[in-house]
Amino acid sequence: MMDLPCMQWQDHVAQKWTGLDPELKEHFISLTEIDDVFKYTLTLTTQDDLDFMQSISAGNPVHKETGQAAKWREKGNSSFKTRDYTAAALHYSQGICFAPQSSEQLSLCYANRSAALYHLQHYQESLEDIDKAVENGYPSHLSHKLEERRIQCLKHLSVVDKAKEEHPGVAAENHKNPDGLKKASTGLLKSGIIPQTAVHFSAEKGRHLVAVERIAAGEELLNDRPYSCVLIPGMEEVKGTDMQRGVLFGTEHRRCHRCLTETSCPVPCEGCSYSRYCSTSCQRNAWDEHHRWECPLGAELMVMGVMSQLALRVTLKAGLKNIQIAREPIRDQHEKPKPSCVNQPDPSISHYGDSYLSVFHLLHHLNRHSPGVRFLCAVTAATLHQKLRKAGPPPASWHLSRPSGANGKSQDGEKEGDDWSSKLWLLGSAVLRHILQLRCNAQAVCTMQDTGSANSLVQSSREIRIATAIFPTLSLLNHSCCPNTSLVCSTGTSTDPSGPDLSADLSGRGAEYRSTSNGITATVRASKVISAGQEILHCYGPHSSRMGTKERQLLLQEQYYFLCQCEACTLQQGKEEEGTEGRQQRSGDGESLQQFRLLCGKCKGSLKKSTDDKGKGFMCSQSPCGHHVSSSEVSRRLQEIQVDQERAVDLMERDRPDEALKLLKKTLSQSGLILAETHPLQGQLEDAAARAYATTGDWNKAASHLERSTVAISSQYGEDSIELGRQLFKLAQLHFNGGARGPALSVFPKVRRLLCLHCGPHCNELQELEAMEGCLRG
């Protein structure tokens, strides 16, 4: 799991722990303060640890290299020849990131990318790459090619400008996003909580959010921006076109490493080959916030895992002054100990909006982590601290949060950089604190990824996790397996109309430091009516519609250190107390619903867990039948159906819809003998069949199968779920493409209600829905 350090490092630290003297282990376990744990671990960290980190990071080179740049440029040329211009642009971008500054390879990669961008109709971006190619010494004997392309770009842009004047907005939108790349969101960027809620505190729940007035379903509850985030590498996000399959690019190639915006022409870091950005503004802001220290440690951070990198990034962004301010309550508590609230700030002032204080005072659960986990986190933080210490004095950004004069001295007379070595341990201690906090407070940033063909007329998508972030306000929400909220993340950058972003600063950083705000936004909406006095709850991952009670409770106990007693969990416990019959009669939980999704092969009645063989088999619920099926037989048949479904999807991915349809017809005839229409696997088969028929242009059959899939979706996730909303949106597309005016208009209101409820009235799907409806109503 990429959240944690790589296995080699985990094994190294585990061996180090095993080899410690019992007295040293006992002393480590006895420590109850973050500072003490970190300082003690520093004494145990050796040069061998630094050398081992260096050795395992050698496989992740992040330095500039001319040879690698040339290799990626050649790959781009191959894609360009097959007219796969998106893949070509991304290959050239890889070359740009690897090419040393002012090298010929850099100029060639920029020139080639300008050609790919021209064919993608990104004329302004193509012009910018032409300028960069010239600035970096593009060969003069080839310059006529660039000048010809420049003239063509200017011609196209003049046409666009003229179209803008005649049809404001339309031409601009067509020009800005011709290849469908997702641009920056235009939603609310200011973070905050609506006034109908209040932050409460209790010893049992900690800080949490409560409704003080009735809140309507669909109402926006809070908008929050992350204090910091780290993009997750390695997600297979971009596939080549039908002419060049198997070309894969991950999120680290496709998205800005600061704001996560998708881009086909990233701006590279000038120091390493890994980091890239959507603009020079994001590049500059990332450098000032954290990257000037991360840049030389890129390889080490890749093996240390996302959580360690995010913890370091939060600390670097905060700066020494903010860390010292945040630590003041801890120092005061040492002077005036409060037995009932050790190491916790006054609950009445414990939420500080989106500032660093809100992050610093999140619970770290030091003594709830196992000794092995504590030691892994502490050694990781201590080793990173030693690497940073060897790098020399801290950058000026650490002092930007402290007003200083032109002579580089702070207002208290201390010269920047003075006594940095003696204070650097505060950095390491803060990193350790944040690593421990993130195990319970990190939030996945997810987005919908298209999975179908780029030319498909019907949406096919799945949710993927692209980053891990820490959201100061979102962290207030406690967990429920059946939450009363929906969460949507949007990405991008936008100029903040209200002024500079001061979220990283407690003392008023100047406006010149940040001209744009980080546009990653988490929006939480009420997914149902919330009455006054009710707590506002969010799902941490284990959801009652996807996972059984015992499995959910175990996962939550292991990661978050609490036994979930939410409505879904207590309801299921009540059913278990009533006995087997009561549990089967009330199907409010995924576990019990599962029993009604299997069919008897003889009479088509529902199968239920058998009580005769300790629940290891299934028996028909119809007493006259009483047919019995072993668990192994049921598992075998379900596995065969699952394999066939996956094979059919793979055939469609490889543009072989006819073969996929043949397989799906056979599988559906077999699945109907054991799966009820509400079974999730039956829903997946119907969805795959709909996709296959849509690929062949048979819209009526596609819609028929998709309608059947909505039965399973509704049964699993509920009538008010976003999952059903997205499935009905696909159904609307099918009816529209097939010219079925009546069925399309009848499904539109259902789609609109569900998408408004979970995603808000301005989401992209609703805009498309309005366009379809306008076309049908003429």
C-alpha cells in the first residue's frame, strides 16, 4: 500500500525493532509525549539507516537526464505518427521533465509538443511551447517549422476571437477544452461551515459538527480546502486511442502536483524530473511552500510513502514560526497540567478554521498505535530529519510567516537562518505528529475517471483516488456507516477574488506571496434531512451498502481506534439479538439483503443460510421445496459468473463488442438461474450488456439492459443514492441517443433530483442533461 513506506523500509525498521535491547524497547514504549518519542528515536537512528534509505531509493531516479529525455521524445514521435496526439503530448512532456535546463533536448521536446498541442487545437499553449523551444536554443536550421506553426496558431486564434465577438462564451468554451480535459472547477473556493451548524466537543466524540437548525436534503454544509495534499503516483489513468493501445500514463504524468488539475502541457520542476505543474503560478507556489526542500529528496520520499511525504509537506508549508505558535498550548499545559485533558487544547477554541492550528491539534492517538507502528513512524520521521539536517540551512520560506525587514532580520532582531540547527528538531517532531495524525485524519481525494472509449456516446466511468489530503474543517466530521452527507471533491486553480490565501499563515503573510488559491475543494452536502440537534456524519470508507457489519467494525477499530455504534451497526446488532428469522425478515443491512439475492435453482425462491450445517450452506426459503446448496457450489458458480463478466468487459476494452455480447448472452442465461435481479453481480452483467449494445448502436436493447441494472443498484445503494443517480444518467444518455423522447423525458427528473442532491445544481452532468432536454423539447 503506497500510503505506507515501501516493504523494504518496513522490514528494515521491523528488524531494527526486533534487535533493540529489551530495556530500550521498554523505555520507548513508556514514552507518552511526541517530543520525547522523537528525541529518543533520534538517538537510535544511525548512518546505517540513512545508507539503507539511500540504497532503496536508488531505483526511483528523479534527476534530469538527457538520454531519458531523448527516449521519451522518440516515444512521442511514434504516437504522433499514429495521430494519437494526446499520448504524444504526454510523452513529449515526459521528455521536457527529464531534459536538463537550456539543453537541445529540451528545445526539441518543446517544439514537438507544440505540434501535438496544435493538432489538439490548444493554439495558445502551442504558441507558448514555440517560445520556450526558441528560448532554449532550438536549432536555427529548423526554426522555419516553428514560424510556420506560429502563423497557423495565430490564424486560428484570430478566428476564435472573431467568433467570441459574434457568439460570446460559446466559441471560447469550444476552444478552451477541445479534447475534453477537465479544467479548474468554478465552484466556491472560500472554505467555511454554514451558520445552521456548530462545532461541539465531548470527551467521547471529540470535536464534531452538529445541526442547530433543520437542514434540507441537498443543502451545502461546508466547503473545505486541504491544508496540503500529495498526489498518488502510479494510477493507470490515460490509455492510448484505438490505434495505439497499451499506452498508460498515471496521475503523476497527467495532473498538476499542486492543484491536481489535468493538463496535457505541464510545466516541469527545474530541479527534478518528477514534479510538474499546470502553470508557472502553481510551480512557484509549490516551490515556496514545500518543494524547494522536497526536490533533492524526491527519490527518498517516493519510498517513504504518501503519508510521510504529506506529513513533511504540511510541516514545511507551516514553517518554523507557525509550528512554534501552535506548540504554545502544549507548553502552557506543561506549566499548568490538566489531568482530564492531557495534550489537548481548550475544546472551546480548538477549531481554527483552515489554519495550521486546526491541523496541529488533530488527535494523534500516540498511545493507541501499536509499539511497532509507533517505531516505524518515529524512525521514518527521524531519518527524514537527518536527511534534511545534512542538506543545510532551511529555505527563506520558513520565515515568510514572520515579518522581516529589508536586511533579512525579523522584527525581534534575529537574523534569518540563525540557530537553525538547534531548532530543526521541531521540524522532525512535527513531522512525526502529522504522520500519526494522518493515519486517522487523512482524506482521499477522488474523481470520476472515464473508462470507455474517448469517442463513446455513453458515459462509462469509475471513481478513482488521485491524492491524499488533510482537510482542517472536514476532519471535524465523525464517521457513520450510513452517513447523512455526501462528499464531492473538485480540483483546479483559481484566482481568489477575496484576496490572498492566508490558510498557511497565522500572522498575515503578504499578498505578493500567493496570487492564486489552491482550488482543490471538498464540498459536503446533506444527503437527507438533518434535524436540529443531529450530528453531521461522514463515511470514512466502510459503508453499510458495500460491507458487512463485522468487517466494517473491524476495519474501523484497526485504523481509527473506535468501535462503531452508528445507526447501521446498532440496527444489525439488534437483528442478531432477535435471531435468524428476525434478521431475514428485515433487510436493512447489506448482510441480510445478500440472502435475498440468491435464487433456488428448482423453484426460483430465495436462498437463505442453512441452520443445519452451521450456516455453511444455503437452503430454499420456500418450505415445500427445501432445496439445499453447499457454500462451495454457490462460491464456484458466482466466481464463474464474475470471471465471465470481467472477460466481457476486457473484450469491449479491446474493441471486440460482438465477442463480448456473445459471452454476455451466455452468462446472463446462466446467472438468471442463481442470481436475483437485485444481486450486485447481476447488475454488473446487465450494465456490461448495455455497454456492449450501445457500442454497436443498438440503443433500445442497451437501455433495456441498463434499466434492469438500476434495479440492483437501487437495492444495494438505495433510492436516494448517487450511484443510482449516475446509472440513471447513463440511461438518459441511451434514451436520448436512441431518439426515445418519452422515456428520456420521464427519467430526466429522477436524474436531476439525485445529482442535485449529491453534486449540486451546477455539476457537469446536469449541464449535459439540460442540453439533452432542451434538444428534445425543441
